[in-house]
Amino acid sequence: MTTTMPRDEILRKTKAVSQVLEALRNEHRQILTSLQSGQDTTPTDGKISTIAHSLEQLELGVSEAQVTRL
């Protein structure tokens, strides 16, 4: 048996996920800025690449969540 969530519950949950993704995106931006500016004591290209990739994925997730909320 399949149950479906009411539309308002789906929108509420999507908004909550979107807020979490936005917070993670902001944290990743801060980390990336710190790494690129040399504030991190051992910045490596690997760290920067990993954080940049994660940031791209978070940007995509935030965009998709915003489209879903419309």
C-alpha cells in the first residue's frame, strides 16, 4: 500500500531541506574562502577541489529545492 503526503507537508519538508542545504552551502563558501586566502595552515589543492565540488553540488541542490517550492 502506497501512501502519499499532502502537498502542504511536502512543501514544508522541502523548505526545511532547502534551509539545511543553504546553511551547508554558506559553510562551504566560508571554508573555501579560508582555504583560498591561505588562512588554513595547510591548504592543499585536494582540499580546495573537494570543497569546491561539494559547493557545486550544494548549489545544485539549493536550486532544485527552490524550483520545487515554486
